[in-house]
Amino acid sequence: MVAVLMLIGAAGGYVASVKLPPDPAPPQASVLYYRDGRTVLTRVGLTDRTDVRLDKVPVPVRQAFLAAEDRGFYDHFGVSAKGLLRALWANIFHNDGQGASTITQQYVRNAYLTQDRTVSRKAREAALALQVEHRFSKDEILERYLNTIYFGRDAYGIEAASRAYFGTGVDRLTAFQGAVLAAMVKDPTQGDPAANPAWAQARWKWILRAMADQGWLERGAADTTPYPTVAVESVTSSTVSGPAGLIVDRVEDELVGAGISRQQFRTAGLHITTTIDATAQTAATSRISGALDGQPKELRAALVAVDPQNGAVRAYYGGDRGRGYFDDALAARPPASTFKPVVLAAAEQRGIGFQSLFNGTSPRLFTDRGGAPLYNQDNLQCPICPLDTAMVYSLNTPYYALAEQIGPDAVRDLAHRLGVPERYGRQETLVDLKGEPTPGRTRSDIALGRYPVAPADIATLYATLASGRRAQRHFVESVTAANGDFLHRHLTKSEEVLDPGVVADVGAVLAKVVAHDGAVPGIHAAAKTGSQQWGDTGDSSDAWTAGWAPELAAAVWVGRDKPGPIREKDGKAINGDGLPYDIWRNFLGDALQGRQSPALPEPTSVGRRESTDLKTLGSEFKKRAEVVYPGPQRGDLVDRSKATGSWAQRVDKLTAALDEYAATVPDFAVAVADRKTGRHYDYRGSRPYEAASVIKVELMAAMLLQTQDQDRTLTAAERTRLNKMIMASDNDAATRVYDDIGGAEGLREACQRLGLDDTDPDTSFGLTLTTAKDQIRMMQALADPDSPLAQGSRELMTQLMSTVNADQSWGVSAASFSGESTALKNGWLSRSTEDGRWIINSTGRITGDKTDVAISVLSHGHPSQKDGIAVAEQVAALTRSYLGW
């Protein structure tokens, strides 16, 4: 009892010693400075605040806030003793920053204190809360609280928030609208439904249920009431516009992580020295705006520049719309060949030098690609290829083989150490997703940059490659309060990731890329370009350049909001060595202008000179190293000079040519339908063949017809199965789809609806008998508005078939030219009943400005997969050569 009395006396003495300050000063704008600490970057301040009396706030709206933050507000003395003890215990023993604040405590913290999560601040908060309760009535405290909360969108207080989110005064709000605003208190960023609708609506429902528990709302309202309509963006706030707006967003996020609240950031008059360099930022903004001026409106770009020595962001461009908008610098995109240096660095760490020789022919077959050939860009050939030469010409096959040799996990692990986060949200990075060949695992496709990474993280990765040491990317150097008190300073910590010898070697190899693509005047630099192919076209969907000078690393991305082909205003396709490289080179020159450029370290030739991969070379290649030359191109097999005479004459000549070819190769059939002219042609088009994997197109159509009949959309699991079945040609997924549609009978019914009367389903879907004519009818069903397939179904099927062809550019693609697109499905199967001979089938649709043709080639009896592919391609090319479509 004596101890308790002593504690009570001490607590009372402490409360009496803490003086309640005068009413808080009005909010002050915070100022962001460039790295020099003197030049103003921008100001962030509240421009929208109107205090209102509590009687103007509808009772149900007040109840929403009480339900969300403090249901016992009218019953306590300003402090929750139980909550305070729990928070103190957690802060002392677990350091987890629990709050456990009443509304009175929240008001005190917002009005008088910092947001530090310390025991001393918590004790002072409790003392001031007790004094506030003594001085003001409960209604006065609630009124002050509602007028001092920050709600996001630069809205300070409930009246400003009401207008920012609903365009009306607070006195007109409903309980449900009030609950939307009450959800903001916990996190003004997540709570904004325009920023994170899932989080905002989940929090809203939780508040409604809490109101129902208190008897303030009917039970079940959370499940039956539609979410209120909220303005997409505030029309009352004055946000920071232009590229600087996204810098402000990133600074704010960083300060929140350092314990400075969003409300403090906007209202406390902070002085924030950023890492941004004025010269570099001006260079980034001007070079990107100049490059995008007059270009197609859907074209977007991002640029992030990082100091390799300390991780400080020197320039940042994620878009020009300002604060709160989509940040392209943080959006994960396939980095394409900019990931090849990671593979090289991982190999050197394992003793494989950059002068090692690899098979750089194209196409090549690899064991983990399910029989899909891998091509080099433009089908370049380099039979005996040093790794540095393969880097300069961005050859895929040597680096895929290298990743396979050292193990894709080794590449992934190094990428994480270099700067790629292990997760984006809940999604693990650098692994296959659901619907891809090996979900949760990394394939050698990592060498091709197929796994998405954000431009900002590519910048960090390259900054680490430049120095060998990983430092945290950051935007803030220091923060001081309006009264001069020091609040925060960034402390640089770094760890060695790469040996200096590996750093020198990788830099020397990438310096050759710069020498090949165009030097940066007066700057010693290293870089790598990358282009992510769009489907089976000559276009890219994402184009990159990333690299460094010793003082600055930078990554540039050019693409679109939603993936699609990217072209300049004159129709020229954009690749990494074009527009992105020009932006990168000009930016680096501008940002470092006037500085003495140190040289890159001399290469040390870490590791041995390997040549094991050359065992995969065929005897037809001459033993000459470092020779790079063009290989066969799309359309090479087509001889347009043969398409002469009338249609009937061309048909006769084609049939004679196919008869002659059929006498020298195993059995095949071909059918063609030209949608532009309405003409059809087939050679043995009604002859049945085992379908192999091309029947998966019909399986997908059957599944989509089933969902249409049930008036529903695909479930997530069904969509995943279709993705795996088409894009990865996954047989397990196809078997599940086959069962879901009712097996052979379900497939037969779907085929009849689609007009495929010659297809005879088998209990094993791959052994289903089909004809070239039926496969053409299936392709036509994807293009015909009168097809039983709805528009959305047709679009999904075409999209999946177009995407898969980026990796399987063979078969009927041989009848297409550069600039045309092919949506297809290939199938292959080795038949034990035919002494291991191969079935090779290919069906698809080729489209272009003057072309819209469905073509199908079915065949069997081939001694090898390679021989069968050659026959399918020659047959497809012959049809175009003679018919001239």
C-alpha cells in the first residue's frame, strides 16, 4: 500500500509539473531543400482548413469517429490506464511502437507533441491529456480533435476533409460518409480510397460493425450498405505539381518510417534537406520532357539516379502529374537485358571470367523451356562467343546458358543483395507467379530479365554494381523542427556485396557497351540496354538503359501504363538502345557537366576462361571466335515472287509444290483462311491428325463458353489454369480444365458450337483427332464478332496466344514478316507407338496492316522435334509464297 501511494504521489507530482502549453499555433508549411541545404526544392503546407463547431457535425458522424478511435471517450478521464500500461510494456520490452491512445491523447499529441514513440513522450502525453480533461469539457475536446486531424489530400480538420472527399460541408454528411473519414485517422494515405481502396473499404466495414456493436447503427449495415461515392481527387487542395510532387511523396514515406508523422510533415514547419541535386534533377526533368515532347500520349518514362557511395537519390522522375499520382519509378516492369550484368557478376563470383566462350547461336533449345526454342534479338548468331561480346550485342542464348550453368537461384540471390527487394507488397520477387511454369521458383529466364523490377530498384542495383557496396536508397539527409531542434539525420550504412575485381570486370564489359552504343562526352561510363519484346512482334513493351559513371548511377525506363507496343511519333519502334539510351546519355552528361570524370577501374580478369558450353555447338559452325552475324529472319522462307497469276493459278502452283515437298518429308496437312479476301485453301485439310497441345485452344474456348453459359467470370483458379495451360503449355493444368468442362463429351459439345465438326475428342486430350480445317475454324472463331465466344473471351484467348509466342516463335510464324503479329499455339509429342517419332502441329493467326490470315499446319512421323519444326515452317512459308496473302 505504501508503494502504491508513493507511485500515485509521484505520478500526481509529475502531472502537476507538466505545464499545458497555450493553444497550438496554426499549421506551418514544411520546406524541402536540395542537397545544398539552401536552395528550396518545394514547400509542403496546408492550404485547406476551416474550423467548425461540434454542433455542426452530425451525431452519427461523431459516433463513427468514437467507434473507430475511442468508444469509451465520454467515460474516461483522458487516459486509458490499461491501454497505457500495455503500450509502455510493449515499447519497453518489444519496441513495437504501440499507441493505445484515447481521443484526448491523440489531440494532445497532434496539438502539442511530436510523434516520437518513446516512453518519455508517452508519459508526457498522458500528463497533458489529464490536464486537458481538467480544463475543457468532453465536447470541447472532441471539437478540437475533429478540427486538428489530418485527413490526407492536404485537408486539415473535418470540414476540409468533407469537402475534399465528398464536395460538401460536414453538416451534410451521413454516418456512412463519416465512417469513410474516420478510417483516415489510422493512416491518411492508406485510408484514401483512391490510393488503396481495399484497405480503405475494409477499415470502413470494421468501423460500421463497431458502430453497430455500440447500438449506433443497425446490425448488418456493413454488409448491405454500398461504399459511399468518393471524389477521385481533391478539388480543394493545392498539391505539389510536376516531377517534384512524387519526390515529396517519397520524402514523406521515408520520414514516416523515421517516426515523423504525415501530419507533422505537413503542419509542423519542418526544414528538410533532401539528397536531390539541383543540377541532376534539372537534367532529368528537361531530358525526359524533351524526349517525350510530341510523342504518343500513352508513352511514359522514369529516371532514378543514385550516388553509388551512399545510396543518396540525386535525381528522380516518376511522372509529371504531381503528388499522389502513379509513380512509374516504383512500378515493377520486366527489366529485359539490363539483368545480364547480374548474371555476369554472379558467374565471376564463381570463378567464370568474362572472356569465357559460350555458344551464341540462335535459336537454341534448353532443358527447362519445355521444348520452346530461345532466340537472340534479330536472330543474331555468334557461335563461339566471349561473354563480353555477348553483352555488347545483348545475346540471349549465351547468358541463358550461363544462368543455367551457375544456377538461377545464384542470380536471384545476388540480385537481392544488389538492391532488388525480396517482395513487392505480398508478392515475392524474381520467381514464377501462379500460372507460370514453376510458381515460387526461379528459372534461367532471370537472365532475360523476365521477372519485373521497379526502375528505382534497378538504379540501386546498378549503383551497387558500380561500387561493390550496397547502401540504402534514401531521399532525406536531415530534418529540423521550426524552432531549430534536430529531429532526424540519415546515417549511411553499407555492406560489401562484390569483390573489387568483379566490380572492375563488370564495369569494363559494360564500358564496351557504351563504346558500341555511343559514348558520353567527357565521361567514363558503363551501361546496359534492354528491350522487352511485345508478343511476337518487332516492338518492345518496355525499353531500358541503366548504367553509371563513378560518381552517379542511373536507370531509365520507357514504356506505357498498360503493357503494349511502344513507338515514337514517326512509327519507329522504341528499343533500349534508342530513346532510353539517348535520355540516359544526355542526362549523365548534363548532371556531371563541369566535373572531372574519374576513370573506371581497369579489369582484373577474375576467374578462368571456360568453354564447356561450346560442346553444344553443331559441327556446321566454323571454329571462329567473336564473329557476330545475322541469322535467318522472319519471312526469309517466303518467296513472294512465286505469287503470280490468278487465284486459281496460284492454288494450282501451290498444290503442285506441296505435292513435290510431300514426297520428301513425313505426312502433313495445311489450311489457310484469308479474312481480308474471304478466300480459303487447304491441302489434305480434312485428314485427321492427333492434336497434341494445339487442342488446348479448344479446351480454353470450352471453359470460356461454360462461364458464359453460367453468366459468370473466370475464378482466379480457373484463370491461373488457363494461363499455365496456354503460356506454359502445362499438361497438368490442361487435364484439370479437361475435367472441368466434362472431358471428351464436354469438349465435343463445345467444338460443335464452334463449328468444329471434324474434331473427335479422346479421353486423353492430346490424342484427340482434329483436322487443319477445324483448326482454321477455331482461329476464325477468335476473330468473328458472331462467334459463340463473347468479345471478352475472344480477347483473352488472343492475348494469351500472342504472349506465348514471344518464347515459341516457330511454326506458322515462319509465314509472317517483321511488323506483323502472330497469335498461335504449338504442339509437339513423341509417340512411342511410332518408334518415338514426333507429332509437330502449329496453328495461329497472323495480322498486320494488310494481313489477317488464319493458318494451321498438322503433321506427324518426324525423326526429331527439330526436323518436324522445319517441315511445319516450310509448309507455312510455301502457302504464303504461292498464295501471296
